[in-house]
Amino acid sequence: MKLAKTLLLALGLALAPAGAMAQNATQDAGTLVATPAETKESAAQPDVAHTAAAVNIPSVAPIAGIGMPVDQRITLQEQVSPNGRKALWMHDYVLVPMMIGISALVLLLLLYVIVRFRRAANPVPSRTSHNTLVEVIWTLVPVLVLVAIAIPSISLLAAQFKPAGKDALTIKAVGNQWYWTYQYPDNGGFEIVSNMLQDKPAPGGKARQYADGPRLLAVDNRLVIPVGREIRLQTTSNDVIHSWAVPAFWFKLDAVPGRINEMTFKAEKEGVYFGQCSELCGARHAFMPISVEVVSPARFAAWVASKGGTMGGAKSPPLVAPKAADAVTAGPEPISATDTPTPGTATPPATSQGGQPNTTGNQ
């Protein structure tokens, strides 16, 4: 008995530190904020805060229902990339009709068997051991179905992994626990750090506003790319495996420590598009959003200049504020069916039991 008590006490002491660490990590969820000073390359970044303010480049406001989840919606998001449109066509005109057809066929066969071969209508059961025609049909039909799915699937995969062209813009996305950093090697190598905006930030932090985006998806610094230009996105990680995913681009690429992965995409419509880290990466995985701002080439050049970067290795263009026509304005609808704050105000986040952020409200 004494030995059993000793073993239980030792087990409790061994598990106590781990439990305390897990509790602290959970209680702090959503409060981690990274700054450029926390990255190795940030020390070499120029001080361009006054420059950005001087040219007054406002952020593009998101449009309700575009590039973001919509409450009670079961269809895919509107696709704004060539690969996304191919995938959407395959989903709507290949996969969905096949699923409906196969489900209906199986249901009809079940109903036929239930009625035709019930005991009252078939008192003497059949002793048929095989049927060549039936066996040929149930072998060939699945093969044809798989071939019909494989042809557009292989074409889509080839398009997704097609090497980037010589004019593609290279951007490097680095995953960290739990934020993203973006580097622009083709534009002077400057870097931005992207953290999730909170409704109730820590003292001195920026609170999420209406124009920033939906709750749990808005960030302080968006990834900015030019519309209509091919983007070569390279991903890696400084700690654990993350995954950079934006549904409206039909794009998802893992960020693996010690390895650089690469895929290309092209956004063909200006606006703001949201995504999230799609690989479980720790306690604050749910607080690692992605926000991409797609702008006109002129606006992109002005934004790069405001960050102290260059366009294609050339001298930075004059710092001129973009024309009002280049800005994308938000519609009269709220940015989310479940998120309707008054412009210019912050809405306190819903909390679950224990005071933890409620991550179920990110639709």
C-alpha cells in the first residue's frame, strides 16, 4: 500500500509541470504579438514609418462575402485565380454530378432489391453463384468513373505545380509560432510581420476595426501583391510545420522547417482575401490568419516604395499616393454575417468557459 502511494505521488509530481505549462499556453492563446525586431533580418530594415504616412496609402477594405467565409454557406468561395476556376469547374461539373448519380443509382438498386426480392414476392431464394454480365458491368463502370475523375485531376495538378515564369514575383512566407513573416527578395528584400488583430489587444496594441476584416482573420500587416501578375510563393518555417492556405486562390502549401516549398498562383481580381494556417502547429494555431491584399500595379509600386523597397532592382519610383480609383471600397453589407461591428469601433470577442477566446466564431 505504501509503495502504491509513493508511485502515485511520483506520477503526480512528474505530470504537474507539463500540466502547468499547457495551462499557461492556453491562457495566453491569442495574445502573442511578434514585431520585426524578433526576426533576424529585421535589424537591417529601413525606418519607413514616416515615409508611409507621408504618401498616405490606405488599406483596401474587404467586401462582404468575397474572399472570406460566409455563415451557412455550403458552396466553395468565389475563385479569383485560373487554377481556382479550373478546380471550381471540376467540383461543380464533374465531382458533384458523379456523386449525385452514384448515390441515386445505389439508392434505386437498394429499393429494387428490397421490393423485388422480399420474402413475399420471392419465396424460393435464387441459388445463382455468379453472373458474368453483372460482374463485367460492376468492374468497368468504376474504372470509367475513376478515369473521368483522373483526367481533369491530373490536368489541375499539373497547372498547380507548373514552374513560375521569368516575370513572376517571388515572395517568401515564413511560418512562426504563431504569426507569418513575408519577404520580398525581388523588391529589395524588405520584410513585413503579420499578426492577428484582436478586439481587445494588450496595452499599446492595435484593436481590430471594421475595415480590417472579420474576427480571427484580420491582421495588422497584410501580404500585398499586384493583380494579374504571377506570384512565386516560397514557404518555410522557423519552428514547426505550418501551412499557408487561401481558399479563394485555391492555394495551400506546407511550410516545413529546413525546407523551401514553392508553388505559383495569379490573383485576377483586386480585393482582400483571407486564409488561415491549415496545419496544426500548437496552442495558438487558431490565431494564425492570413490576409492578402490584391492591388493595381501602380498601387503596389507605391506600397513597395513606402516600405523602402525597389521595383525589379531599379531605383524606387516617386512616392505618390495612389489614385482614388485604384482603391477598392467596401459595399454597404457587413463584412460577415456573424460579425457586424460599427465602423471605427472594436467589438469584444466572444469567450468560452474559462475566459479562453472562442474560436468557433470565425465564420
